[in-house]
Amino acid sequence: AAAAMGLPNITAQLVASSGRPEGCYSFAGRPWLATNPSNKGSGALGQRKPLCSDQAEPHAEPCRGKAHALLGQRSPETSAGAAGPTTTVAAPSVPAGLASAGPSLFCFTVASMAEAELKLLQAQVRK
């Protein structure tokens, strides 16, 4: 995110102090990560500007579509190990132009393909 914003320093500095914006924010040309729980709910404070958005990025839907596709498909490559059967699902390729579209969030999950966990994961993605 810092590189996409053009900040001169892209390495986040951890800060445990109170009186800071919650989570990630920019200040003095670099990204910061406030870890103190007392900062919960704090927004911009002076020159400290949060690095977040309550708006969806315009390129988020292709990723969401890929997640739905992955949850609905199982690869034929299945093996049985000590922990039980596992299923390998190939990762999707990055759509053209997506890699340079700006800040985004990449999420992944490691889960058993057992019926209960799969249904829970599908319900979470629908939200």
C-alpha cells in the first residue's frame, strides 16, 4: 500500500503508543502500524492519516469471483494422509492489469475439505 501511495519509505514502523489512529496509518512519509488496543476506533489524528477505506476497490470483484470458483471446485488430485483425505486446488492466475491496479488485500485460508469446514468457509465468503 505504501508503494502504491508513493510514500518514500515503504517499511511499516510498529508503534505501541496510545493516541494514534487504529491500525495502519501514514505519518512523516512512511507507514505505521499502531498495536495498542486503546487506539481502537480512533481515526485521523493531526497529520496521521489512516490507510483504510470503507469503499470496495473497483478491482475487488474479480478476486471475489475467483474465491467463489475455488470454493465450488475440487481438483481430481486427492490423496489420503495421516490427517485424512485432502484435496489440492490450483491457485488462480492474476487477471491482466490486476497486479498494478493499486492497493488490495490478499486473503487465503488453509482448511480441511471436510463437509463442515467447507460449508463454513463458503458461508464466510458469501458475507
